[in-house]
Amino acid sequence: MPKRAAEFFAGIGLMRMGLDKEGWTTIWANDLDEKKWEMYRDNFNDGAF
């Protein structure tokens, strides 16, 4: 079974970076801060947000 995660208040994606290295897939993420969200989107432009 694949390891999947949802990131609430993801910031710029530091947790995702660590989870990616361990084979996890982020299927959904969000953040309330627009600047952090833009940085997350720029780093991981894959539709998880």
C-alpha cells in the first residue's frame, strides 16, 4: 500500500521534502499565508494544492 499524506498548514513544504525522501506521496496541501503558499506551489507544481 502506498504511503500518502495530506499537509495542513504546509508552509513552504519542508515536511513534504522529508516525506518525499522516505517514499511518501502528498495528495493534498494547504496554507493560509499567501506568500508561503506561492512558494509551496512553485516548489511542488503537481496539483496537490
